[in-house]
Amino acid sequence: MTKYDHIVVGSGISGLTTTLLLALSGHKVLLLEKAPRLGGSLARFTRKGVPFDTGFHFTGGLIHGGLLYRLLSTLGLFDAVEPLFMSANHAHRFVLESEDRIIDLPAGIPHLRQKLKDEFPAEQNAVDGYLDRVIRVCSQTVGMDLNLIGESSPHLEEETISLKSVVDGLTTDPILKSVVYGLGMCYGVKPSEVSFATHARVCFDLYESTARLRDGGESLLQAFEQAFRKLDVEVRCNSWIAECGRVTDRRVESFILNNGQEVSAEATILTIHPNQILQLLPREHLSRAFVDRVESFEPSAGFFTVYGLLEDESDTAFGGTIVSLFPSPDFESLLDPGYRGDPALVICGSTENVRGVTHRAITTFEPSFPSHVAAWKDSRTGHRPPGYAEYKAGRVEAIRRHLGRYDTSYTDCFRVLDSASILTYRDYLHSPEGSAYGIKQKVGQYNLIGKLPIRNLFAAGQSALLPGIAGAMMSSFFVMRSVLGKDSFNRLIASARSMRALPGGA
Ligand SMILES: Cc1cc2nc3c(=O)[nH]c(=O)nc-3n(C[C@H](O)[C@H](O)[C@H](O)COP(=O)(O)OP(=O)(O)OC[C@H]3O[C@@H](n4cnc5c(N)ncnc54)[C@H](O)[C@@H]3O)c2cc1C
């Protein structure tokens, strides 16, 4: 049997962060990844030689002092990546198609506040009420301060109220509501189902600034890989836990890997989907209530995605903006699996230089759900029945037409290179349903995070605390505090801060 201090399962941003934190604390770590390569949603792929992102297109928090800046700086990785910020005047563009109205959101909450007041002069109090509450939730969220991450939080009323009920209490203006709900595409849950607190935590950093990374998530992945080389980390791809060994005193003594090898560790951190965690845990050690809770989690929205090149010089269609096309202001419908109208569409552009040639790579996302692909759910990538190809071709054509309605450059100059359904994501990322953000994080729901019923197993990842890259990283810091213990964790953060001269609140 090979012994490690710790085993980490899954090599997305959460698994990479967990591994690095453990290794920086001087532990011997085994990182297991089921796919042939590391990175999960961070990894890029190429089509016709041009790189595209899998699941990391843009984020908030990369400005000095932002959440992601602080998380990456603590790990010593911030200098290895280069943020490319969206335009200060229109970091996000919301196109409200049924109203024939475009609203550009500037970067920075003071600018956003002013812009919304200018756009909605009769709604000054609603704008203040909404933004003040977003700020208050984030300032009272202890997890947003790394020193306090994992401390018990004061009870926030906003954890138990839906976004919709807060917004309904502030305004009746359907367009202002659409603007508030628009970034819901970044967590994939309806306004009536998501808590105001989750919405606020995802949106706060995106309102302050939105950025891509040069070379996408791959630059982050490379920074982690480089850091691992200097530390006691063993990385294994095409590897997973096939079964748990004997459980004594609610601790698992060892695991059998898929190659038959037996390994053991003090603690094992599972950064994979809660349903997959449930499959791994020996059922005789789980209560019915625990199993029911995990089985009741629903998938967040996923995306049907089209990848292509914009072969035209126009900046109106490209620009430093994340463009969201909303055919209807009714977000309850736009994020409902049963909705059959024109879907929303998010458009991200990136400039990619390949051997001296500049390409304008475009990725578009349309919300999608398991029921849309139910007919082919038993098929795997590379072995899909013919009906599936027809479904994809139909969606690609509909998305092309939708893009053309927004900007004619897409009608004339958009070359589609490939497309992906949520089944593609499911199979590529080894996630049960191909959702973009793991489980739907619903109001009042108790997610799976930290210590599990088997006491040396822990859960982290995007479904644990908050969706998205920053949320998945935060979950790893949170869980590390209980794996390492408060004092060791705080020493690690303090020493990282002094080595890198980070500001006090880091
Ligand atoms: C299409 C799409 C677009 C997105 N856009 C954005 C965006 O622009 N900004 C943003 O912040 N977030 C975005 N997200 C969400 C973001 O990518 C995720 O929240 C985050 O990357 C999740 O990180 P993770 O480490 O929890 O999981 P993942 O990145 O999914 O990593 C999990 C890893 O575990 C591996 N694995 C699974 N099962 C096992 C097993 N049994 N044993 C070993 N390994 C296993 C998987 O192969 C995978 O590598 C997007 C997601 C998608 C799908």
C-alpha cells in the first residue's frame, strides 16, 4: 500500500487549489484526475489550430484587492497570469430584444449605480436598495476574508430569501429586473430559486470588474503545474478511486484505485460532483437523511455552445464586452428547462494569436438542460445516434440566426468551427449531467461542503459554496481550514502574505 498525507480527487480549479495549499503546508499529496489531462473546466482545446476555453471565459475579482486577486496571490500565482479587463464603459452589454433596448453595464459599482439611475430615473431608490444590499451581503460574508474563511458566519437573512422576492419588493419595472437578473447566466438558477446572498456574492466582483485571462484557464493551469514541480505532489491522470477499503471508527483506511493499486491518506478531499461523492461513499455508513439530501440536488443550467471565428474587422460585434442577448425579460422562463421560446445567448470574444496570425475567436452559450438531450442520454462522445447530429445542427443554425439579428457581421463573417451540447460537457468533464455550475444552489439549501459522514473524507468544488472559478477556489480554502486545522491554516495564509507582501485583508 502506498501512503500519502493527503489525496485530492479531481483536478479542476478546486482540486488544483486544494493540492497546492496542502503541498505548500509541507504535505505529500496525490492528485487523481479521471480525464487524460489535468484542468477540468480550466483546460483549453483547439479547433483548426485556434484555442477555445472549456469552462472559464471571464471572471470578476482580478482587480487589485479583488477576491480572485487575493486567492491567487496567496498561492503565489497571480504574477503568472495576465488579466485582460473588459471595457470600463461596457464590461457587460445586455440586449433586451423584445424591448429593443441595449443597456451597457460599466465596471465599478459607483459607475454602475449612476448608469442605472440614468437609465431608470424613476427607480433611484430601487437601484440604491439593490446595490446597497449586494454590498452589505458581501461585506458580512466572512468567507470573503481569508483570515476568517471557515469561521461561523452571522446569520444573513438574504440566505433564506430568494433574489426574486427581494427584487419584487424593490421595483415593478420589468426592464430593471432583467438588468438585475442578467448575470444569473453566471450561476444558472432562476431568480425565484436562488438566494439573494448567492446572487450577490457572484455578482459583486463581476460588477466591480470583469476580465478574461490571456491564454484563458490554460495559463492558470500551467502556473499550478509549475508550482507542483517544486513540491511533493504526485499527479496521476486517467486515475480514480474504484472503491473504498475498510471503514473503522468512521474513517476509511485505504482506497483501491482503478489500476488495482491500494493507497491510503490521512484525509481525502473530493472536488467532484456531490452525486459522484455519494457513489463513492460506502452506503452502510450513511444515514437515509444524508442520502436523500444529496439525491435531492438538481443540476444548474448547462450550455449549448458554438465555437467559431469572426472573420471581419468590425469591432461592433467583437469588442471588450460580454454580450448577453435576452429575447424576453422573463428570467423565470429563460432559465426554465420547459421554456420553448427563443433562448438567451451569451457571446464572449477573445483575440488569439496563432503562429503570427490573429484570430477573433467567438464562443456563444445558450442555456440548456438534461431534458433537451434526454433522447441521447445513454450515448457517449464519438458514439452518438444520427438524431443527435440533427439536434446539434438545428441549434447551431438557430444560434447563427440569433447572432445575425444582433449584428450582421455574424450573418456574413462568422465561421462555425464546432459545437458542444451538455452531453459533450458531461462526458468531457465527468460530471453527471453536464451542468455548467454543478448543482443548482437553491435558497435555504444545505450544500455538501467540508467533512463528510466518513470523517477523513471532505467535499469541496463548485457545488460546495459558490459556483464559478472564484467560488470553486474559495471552497478549497474553506475546506483546507478544517483539514489543516485553524492554526496551521492561518499560519499558511500569514506566511504567504508576508512572503508576497499582501495587504492585511488578504
Ligand atoms: C460551458 C461553461 C462555461 C462556464 N463559464 C464560466 C466563466 O466564464 N466563468 C466562471 O467563473 N465559471 C464558468 N463556468 C463554471 C466554472 O468552469 C466552474 O464553476 C469551475 O471551473 C468548477 O471547478 P471545479 O474544480 O469545481 O470542477 P471541474 O473544473 O469540473 O473539475 C472537476 C474535475 O474532476 C474530474 N473528475 C470527475 N470525477 C472524477 C473522479 N471520480 N475521479 C477523478 N477525477 C474526477 C473531472 O474530470 C474534472 O477534471 C463555466 C462552466 C461551463 C461548463
